[in-house]
Amino acid sequence: MFLPDLLRGKRILITGGGTGLGKSMGRRFLELGAGLVICGRRGAVLDEAAAELRAATGGTVATQVCDIRDAAAVDALIERAWADGPLDGLVNNAAGNFIARSETLSPRAVDAVLGIVLHGAAYVTLACGRRWIAAKRPATVLSIVTTYAWTGSAYVVPSAMAKAGVLAMTRSLAVEWGRAGIRLNAIAPGPFPTKGAWERLVPRPDLAAEFETRNALGRVGKHDELADLASYLMSDRSGYITGDCITIDGGEWLKGAGQFNFLDRLGADDWDAMKPKKG
Ligand code: HXC
Ligand code: NAP
């Protein structure tokens, strides 16, 4: 659906780009001409992903081991990434999450999720932003959030708090950095199967089945669908969009929200039987 050189010449850092949705977005960016830097905590996972992506696309993929909870490590990551030339884009994709009853969470459990999702995204975004501003270089940031950034959600409270914060960062910096030519947007995905998310969020088959179909379209998202949206938002073709969050969830959160949406379980006979009788 895109011109093959949509992202030609752009160097994009994807945090958590060695697995799941980060890897799928990276593959699409490479197909569209971008160069990639991917980071994560596990070097072997990054190396394997980079080899797979290079073989599939012929593109350039650099890897950087980094725990983005550590601000000094993030500065070193960005310094190393810039040593090969400036970045043009950043995707805040790395995340940590699990389901738990909130009253059982330890402080370390809360910190683990807030540290990755909220602090990590802030450290990486600010480290890139200050370089872009100093160099007067236009750039694009895309953050992967969730629809519960605005609805909230039971059983994933640290993640909901952190994603809400990332959305607030997106909207705030879109205004503060707009005149510097830096655009910031977000994507809120519904269920897109990945090993990382499914192992931690829907560890039982019955939970997974319900999670996968409780949306208007009755199916999970395809990685390509998300990767295409991300490519558009990272490209200059979306040059007038900033501070926004695009939902790609098959109508999941609206289905949960509408007061009478539960009536979709009724059949034609039920509706006929409920019609007021004439006369
Ligand atoms: C309760 C838990 C827990 C669980 C870990 N902890 N898992 N508590 N229930 N299931 C607690 C630990 O007991 C510990 O606290 C603290 O959290 C830190 O755990 P560690 O294992 O030491 O931390 P670490 O190795 O840093 O791992 C971070 C992690 C892990 C977040 C806990 O799951 C991880 O590495 N995740 C990265 C990948 C990921 O989460 N992907 C899914 C993203 S999906 P104590 O006090 O015992 O020491 C996503 C989708 C959103 O975000 C929307 C879906 C629609
Ligand atoms: P995933 O495969 O588990 O991806 C998470 C990535 O983050 C991993 O590559 C992980 O690599 C990296 N990461 C975690 N902690 C890190 C840290 N401290 N420092 C650096 N990297 C770290 O899960 P996913 O499903 O693809 O999720 C990707 C994004 O989509 C996340 O932001 C998630 O919240 C969002 N999302 C997913 C869904 C879905 O249905 N899948 C729905 C809504 C939103 P290491 O473990 O090697 O560090």
C-alpha cells in the first residue's frame, strides 16, 4: 500500500525491537527503506532478530543491549547510536506487564513495570529530543500505548498508569517540540498475539480465547496491520499529524463501553418477541 521508498534514508530506533510487535514494525520499516537500531536487555535475542531481519529484507540493522530503566545506560545507548549518524525516528515499544490482583503487588513489581514503560520511554525520548533540538533536526516519535491508557483496567494497574503517562508525554511534547519539527504520536493496539504478551497476560487457554474475540470484529489484529499504521505515522506523509493517538483494536474498547452493546447476544427471535404488540 506504500511507495517502496516511503522511509528511505531514515534511521529509526525501536526499543524492544527484537521481539513481537517491535520486530514486526522493524521488518516493515526495513522493507520501506529505513535503517534500524533495535535495543533490549537480551543480546542473543537481538542478534537473532537482526540476522532474521537482514536476511529477509537486505536492510541495515544495528543492535544495542540496554536496560532502558537505567538513565545512564540510555544515554550511553543514544550516544552509541548517534556515533553512526543521527537518528530520524524513535519507537517507544519496549514494555513490561503481567496480570495480578493489585493488592498483592510488591513495590518491586510496581517499579518493574513503571520503570520500563514510563521512565524508560521518558529517558529515551528526552535523550533523542535534546540531540534533535541541538542539531535543528526534524524527527518523529511513536509510542505504543494501549486503550486502557484512558479507560484504565483492572489487574494491570501499573501498566495502565504508565501507558497513561506515556500518552500524556506524547501530547505534551508534541506541543513543546512542534516548532522544532519533532512530531510525537501514539498507537493504541487491541489484541495482537505475541509470545511476550500472551504468556504474561492470558496464561490460560480460556482467558486467551475470550481476550482474542471480545471486540467488534471478533478477531485478533494482524501484525502487518499495525506495522502499516506505524510506517505511515513514522513517514513524512503523516507530516501534519502530531500529538494524536490512533486506536487499532477492532472496536474492542468501544464494544466494552457502549451501554447496550451487551444486546449483541440476542437473535432475531429475541428481537421479534420483544416488539410491542399492535392494538
Ligand atoms: C506478580 C510479579 C509477576 C506476576 C513479576 N512480578 N511477575 N508479581 N505477578 N506475574 C514481580 C516479582 O515477584 C518481583 O517482585 C518484581 O515483579 C520484579 O520481577 P523480576 O522478574 O525480578 O523483574 P524483571 O526481571 O525486571 O522483569 C520485569 C517483568 C517481566 C515486567 C516482571 O515480566 C518482563 O521482563 N517483561 C518484559 C516483557 C513483557 O512484559 N512483555 C509483555 C508486554 S505486553 P519481588 O517483590 O517479588 O522481588 C503489554 C500489552 C498491554 O504491555 C496491553 C494488552 C492489550
Ligand atoms: P514483547 O514481545 O514482550 O515486547 C516487549 C519488548 O520490550 C521485548 O523485546 C523486551 O526485550 C523489551 N524490554 C522489556 N523490558 C525492557 C527494558 N527494561 N529495557 C529494554 N527493553 C526492554 O511484547 P509485545 O506484545 O510485542 O509488546 C510490544 C508493545 O506493544 C508494548 O509496548 C506493549 O505494551 C504494546 N501492546 C501490545 C499489545 C499486544 O496485544 N501484543 C497490545 C497493546 C499494546 P528484553 O526482554 O530482551 O529486554
